[in-house]
Amino acid sequence: MKESARGKDSDVENSPDQVRFEQLVLPHLDAAFNLARWLLRSRADAEDVAQEAMLRAYRFFSGFHGGDARAWLLQIVRNSCYTWLEKNGAAEKLTEFNEELHGPASPTPEALTIAGDEERRLANALESLPARYREVIVLRELEGCSYKEIATIAAIPIGTVMSALARGRRQLQLALLNPARKGAAREL
Amino acid sequence: MSCELSRTILHGYFDGELDAARAAEFERHLENCAECVAALEAEESVRSAIGRGKMYATAPAGLRKRVLDEVRGGNAAVARVAEMPQRGYQARKPYWGWLAAAAAILLVAYVGYRELAGLQSNSDEAVTAAQVVDAHLRSLQPGHLTDVVSTDQHTVKPWFDGKVDFAPPVKDFAEQGFPLQGGRLDVIRGRTVAALVYGRRKHFISVFVWPAQGKDGGRHSGALQGYQWLDWRSGGMEFWAASDTAATDLEQLRQLFGQ
């Protein structure tokens, strides 16, 4: 990690970059880990990839010119996750979600009323979504990102954020109603 | 689902991302579209389930330590010591060793400090949340809602002059569905704070404002005794909103304040 443009001597002293990195980027480690955990569907893998992404962020920190440090970091995390998924043969085809498979149920609040293992059910349902829907939901619902931030992080036009969320949420509701079909969605 | 809006605009509305005109237009649509009302309720129920589900995966302490270690040159410095002989940096070796040791000590101290600070702020947050919800509940007792009753931000804002030692951002969001009802003084954590009261359909929302200690951002939310609360910092002010309305309403209000 030391071959950066910062040069050797600046590593020896406490470089201002290091201080700035700790102030601006490090506080978003939770956000980095959370996104990686949901994109990779594994805490163990997320730990590795989030660490690697943080170090990449540090290496490229001279390229960060202010602005939204969280969005900047999460972009790097997201790229690291997709690279990892590709490398490990886990890349998902970005196929359209097949609504036939999930039945044309129309979810009602009652139907979504939750059993005791609500957390597990939600996690399973969320994990069953294709990554590009899963990520917008995670960024919106767990990370509290604005549409603009989601557009930056997920590298999609701001105009598509709303429709991606709409589709993702619909699939999430269907997956909650048909937990048994989880495997089918996952293999899409 | 057949209503097209339930698949599009509804989500922008749900996320508080529509501009005022489009939000108002959608609210008019809601009055006549049972399907969108049901869809909105379903979305709210999933969102609150996600909120309850503790699904946010926080970074394990070990990861935090390893990242800090690398950034502070702990491991990296050690690795370079090993490389140095071949690279002809022999003369600097002792220096690196000391640096690594110093970094390790600093790291332990820093991690310890961060964790303590983290714990501290979590329990701090719980105490403040409890006081904020209590203050909101108290305000609902007859005659306690507002000290100054006005829907005009230009009446409410000057009312706070001389009563608090800061200028709270008073804005009316009537057009966006959050009409300002008035303001009052309250005490949170021993500090006199400004409380703004907003209406939301048939509910009231209290927004407590005081000068922030930390940087802007830091959105946290939760529920206590069936009341939602949402905390954020913007423009150098700490905001705590509490209400029995939906969490999404508080989120929308937060975004209005941010604009």
C-alpha cells in the first residue's frame, strides 16, 4: 500500500493525508462493512473485502477532492465487492426478476405481518434479490442515502434510482410472501 | 397492482424525494386511490420491520483494528522493515522498529478511546431519545403544546430571540404537508432548547433544536413507547424529532429541513 503517489517520506511522518483519512473516511467503516455484507451475503467475506476496500481508499485518497466521503468510499466498496464476486465465480447475472416464479400475489400489510423470526425472514428475502436491487435497498433503507447519493454510489443515472427502488421493493415484498421460492430468485 | 403511480412516483413520495409540487399532486391522488394507499402502507410496514430487525451490519472490532493498523503504518511499517535489507535501507531499520512499536501503542490507545467514546455516545443517545419523547408527550397535555401559536415562521422565529442563546431554523412546510403550528421552550439534558411544533395529518411532531456538538450528518432513529424519534445534525444544529406519526414522515421532515 505504500507505492502511492505520496512517496516514501510522507509515510514516515504522520502525513496530513493520514489524519484527514482518519477523520473523513474511517468513520464510514460501518457503512463500508454493511454494504459489503449485503452485497456478498457473508460477514466473513465482507470483512476481507471491506478491509481491502478501505486500504484501496487510503491508497487513492489523494484523488478525493472533498465532498461526500461516505459516497466516495461506498463506490470503492461496491466495486471491490463486484470484483470479488466475479473472481469467485459468484457473479450474478443481472437478469430481470421473474415475477411468474413468485406469483402475482398482491402484498397487504396483514400478509406481511411478521412472525418471531422476522429478522431472519427479512434477511433471507433481501438476500434473494438480484444484487442491483439489493444494493439500492440497502443504501436507502439501512444507510439512509438520498437518491443522489445512491446514483453516485451505484453508478446509475439519478432518474433510475426511483424505478430501481420500486422494483426492488416489489420483489422484496414478494420474496417475503414466498420465502420458499428464495432459491429460485437467487439462482436467476 | 394496476395503478402506474404505485410503481413509480409513490416511491419518490415514500422517500421524501419529490419536490413540493409533485408531492402535493401525489397526495391529491392518494385521496382517490385506495391501491396507492395500501401500497404505501405495505411499504411502511416493510420499512418499520427493517428498522426493527437490526439488519445494519456494523464492522467487527477486529476489522476496525486491522484497518487502523494498516493506515497508521503498524503492519505496513513492519512489512517494510523486512524488505529493507534488500532495498538498502539498512540504516533506517531501528527507526522503523521504534515507529512500529509507537504506532502499536497509539493504536491500542486509540481503539480503546474510540470504543469508549462509541459506548458513551450510544447511551447518551438513549438518554436523549427518552427525554425527547417525554418532552413530546408532556407537550401533548392540554395547554402545553406551544408557547407561541403561529403558523408564520416570521412570528415564531423572533419569538425565540432572547429566550435561547442561538437562532433556531424556523421554517413552515405547510405546502409539503407539515404545517408549522408554533414553538415553545423545552429542557433537554439540562439545556434550554427550541421546540418547533408541526402538524402532520392528525398528528403532531415536535422538533427539538439546539447547537450541535459534532459535524453535520449522523442520522439515527428509533422508537420508544410507540413514538418514533429521529435525530440528525445539519447547519451546525442538532435536531431531534418525535411523534406518533410514521417514521417516514419524520424522515421527510428531516429532508425538508436539509433543503
